Amino acid sequence: MVGLPIYIQIHNDIKRKIEADKWKIGDRIPSERELSTEFGVSRMTLRQAIQTLVDEGILERRVGSGTFVANQKVQEKMSGVTGFTDLMLAQGKKPSSKTISYHTMEPSLSEMEKLHITQDQPVLRMERIRYGDEVPICFEVATVPENIVAGLEKSEVTSSLYRTLEQKKDLQIGKAQQTVSAMLASERIAEYLNIKRGEAILRLRQITYLQDGRPFEYVRTQYVGDRFEFYLEKE
Amino acid sequence: MVGLPIYIQIHNDIKRKIEADKWKIGDRIPSERELSTEFGVSRMTLRQAIQTLVDEGILERRVGSGTFVANQKVQEKMSGVTGFTDLMLAQGKKPSSKTISYHTMEPSLSEMEKLHITQDQPVLRMERIRYGDEVPICFEVATVPENIVAGLEKSEVTSSLYRTLEQKKDLQIGKAQQTVSAMLASERIAEYLNIKRGEAILRLRQITYLQDGRPFEYVRTQYVGDRFEFYLEKE
DNA sequence: AAATCTATGAGGTCTAGATCACTGTCAAAC
DNA sequence: GTTTGACAGTGATCTAGACCTCATAGATTT
């Protein structure tokens, strides 16, 4: 009978604790020094066990802070254009949002270009923080030509614009063009999202089109890097 | 000037010795105990350095025998395994890449899980840096079960694996699952990509399936946040 | 009230040993 | 000649400390 190395036994022990919800997602687990005492091994050995779990993406180390059970990230399925609200509901999370600003104004140059409008067509620009289960997921700037949302209540626009448009205006959502990139959080955004400046941000820029081909929405979103994941299927 | 950890310095020292043919392919290098004396570090530290080279497939450990320079083959330019080449060409950039490692080894825990294989099924793991106009764009780790690529030349695997599989092995590529997220650059990746630690990284993980549903490829790519954009169309 | 400093505790790295399992060699036994 | 077994050398695992940087919270100062 061959005995497994201690660090693999500990790996399995810890995995079981997490699966049994003894340590929940996002929790800080005891420090390496505490755990090495608890398991009766040296810290080097315990670190080896932790490392295997970090490699699997089950744990997450943060220097100076501790070791955490990795967040199961919110995943966006890229099949079908849906809004944030449906996305959260599909994952069993409670969507909410906080509007930072909501103004009708002259479009900027990039907004004019992306939305195929001229300077004399006013746009509605909203800045929002969006939450899933009260945890900030992203900061979003959305621009919509004013004529598209004319006659709608503010609450109808901010809560679930896509659904409102389909129900009240009989406008069908068509394609969406997206570009994804990575950047670091600025001071302002970090504060909104309750993270630190310099943390990783997943930046999404999306132009959404109606089924007749007219662009109707230009959204720039900054997702917290470790709370969000895009999920896509190809072919 | 920030000092790199000793084990990374030793990693680089050893790599240089191998590249300078001081230690040739297939040679046994000095034992861990000898090397730790030579570099004036403890054996644990030296082992850490060796480990990084084993991960890259540059060295190979044999219990009871020693550590050997792995059978690394010639590096070559490659194109288009994951569409990188087309992406670069579309932007008018010259694509190129550098293979860091190319090695058959035991799968890691996450590779076993993603590729649906067991520990006794060896995998081919390739690490490479991809460039656009000589500027490093991403670092990529691709893992393929060894039996899938058995009998193929290295050039057939690295240049266009998909095409080779369809032609020589009559295997049809099916779906691919991708997740995109954002993170910060580690020390090692930062060095490869010529950026600083803590800069923004766009991370793509892809599992590619054959048409019969078997997963055959697991790729993890880290793009420099401000040198790359992912473009998608929805619906 | 805001900004700054400081103590604490976290993970990251490193040391100088130790014991174990495995391999290859080589001499002794068959 | 062939087999066996002891042995020396290797990597694998493990220990019990050490000092470092980084993050955070609380105390202090402004």
C-alpha cells in the first residue's frame, strides 16, 4: 500500500471542506501558519498543498491579505444578445443597479460615429454601477439616441432597456458588435466598484443594432476582472 | 532596479547555459546538491529554479538518475493554430512566435479535468510567445493529449494543428468553449511579454472539442491588455 | 475630518538540514 | 555466466525556523 504524499492528502482535505461549504466562496481561509499547525505539517508542505489548489483555480492568494476561496465568476454566455438583467437572472443572482448620472446631451464624436447620428440629434447618456447579489460587477456608460427612448420613463430605461423596447416600442434587438480588452482600474472606477486602483478590469465596448440594422446603443462597460467572465462557444 | 527572485535568476542562468550548448540535449546536468553549492543557494531554492525549467519542458527529472536536458527540437515560425495569424494579418501586422517549450509530460490536475483524461495519459504541452510586428502580444500554453498527436512532426503540430488533424488523422474539429477574463501580469509572464508586473492581462481559456465531443485541446492565453482587443459579434 | 504613521499579520522567498523511494553499479553468491 | 544483494547517488518530500514585501486597520497627527 503506497501512501499519498502528505501535501496531496491536504489538498483533498481542503477540497472536501470547500465542497461541503465549510469554507464558502469568497471566504478567507485560515492563514498558512494556522493551517500548518492544524494539519501538523510544516508551512512549506502546507504551501505545496495550497499551490495545487491555486493551480486548479479553486483558491486564490493575495499577498498581504490571505488566501481565499476563488470567486465563481459571473459568466456571460455570448449566444444571444441579452442585457445585464437577464444575464444575472439566468445565474440565479439578484440584479440591481445604481444610476450615477442620467442626462440628455449632445453626442460626443465617438458616439456620433458609433451610433450613426449627427450632432443635432441629442443622446441620452447613463452612467451606472451594476450589481449581482449586491456585489458590484461593473461600471457602465450607455448612450442611446434620444428619439429611441422618447416617451419612456426613466425607470423603464434603467431597469431593463431591452425588454422595455421590445414590449413598448416593438423594436427588435438584432446584432451586437463587441470588443473586449483589459486595463487597470482608475481611482474613480475603483471607488465605484469597491476595488483598489490598479486592479484588473475587463473592458467591453458594445454597439447594439436593431433588427433593421440601425445602431441604437453604444455601451462601454468596465467589469471587475475577478468577478466576471465571458463565456463563448464557437462554431 | 528591482531584483528578481534568486530562483528566477538561476532559471535564466541555466537556460543560458543550455542555449550556449554548455549543457547539451540529453546530458545529465549536475545534481541538485552540486548545483545548490555552485550557485550558493539552498537546495530548496535550486529545486524551485529547476522546477520552472521542468515546467517549460527544458529539463527533465528522473528519480534516482538525475536531471537531464530535454529533447528540445528546433524552433520555427508558425501560423494560425488559433487564428492568431489571421488576426495579425488583418491588422497589417507581421505575425511571428517563439516556442518556449514543447514537451510531453504528465498532465496537471486541471489539464486532466479539462481534457477528460487520467494521470497515466501523457500530454503534449507547448508554451509560446506570439508577436505582431515583433512586439510581444501574448503568451500561450497549449495542451493536447499525446495520443492525438502521436506520429505527427513538430512542425505539423505547431504550424497548423487543426488542418493536420483533419488531413492526416481524419479528425473533425467541433465546438470550442472560451472564457475571457482580466487579470494582472505575474513576474514571469511580464518578463516574457516585456511589460511590468501588475499590468493588465486579457486572459483567454479555450477548450476545443472534436466533432465526436471529445475535448482535444486546452489553451490558456494571456494577452497584453493594451496591445490586443478581442472582437466579437453576437447573434 | 482628513491625512499620515505604525504595528500586525498575510503570503513570498530562502536556509540548512533530514528521511524516503528509486536507480544503477558492482561485488558476492549461486 | 547469471543472479542477487548491498551500496552510493539521485530526486521527492518534509521540517522548523528566518527575513522580506505588501495590505490593512487602528492610532496619531494635522
